[in-house]
Amino acid sequence: MRRMTIAMSDSIDDELAAFARTNGVSKGEAIRRAVAVLALARQQRAKGRSLGIVEEDEDRRLRAVGRVVGV
């Protein structure tokens, strides 16, 4: 497995730590999950699709409420 050192702002590190704590994973695992989302975004963009924000109603139907841009 490759290793790397990264520099990040305090606010990004705080968000990463909060995500890791909430999901019971290490910060390394949180970063791996974030990269997996970026890979998914890239694959879907190649198919003409984009990532979105959805909400689910009481009948479990999904409604788009936003689009994730810049990834």
C-alpha cells in the first residue's frame, strides 16, 4: 500500500475528524472513502451524468434538490 503525507487546513482536518468519529472509522479510511466518491464522480461524468443531492419523501421517492459541482 502506498503512503503519502498531505497538508490541510484546520477546518478540513476538523471536518475529516468529525466524519471519521461519526462513522467509527479512522481518518485514513475517511480519506479513502472521499477518494472513492471522487472516482465515482469522474466515472459518471464520463457518461454525461453528475452527482446530486436528493431528499426522500415518506413514500421513499427521491427528489433532486441540488447538484454537486467541481468534482
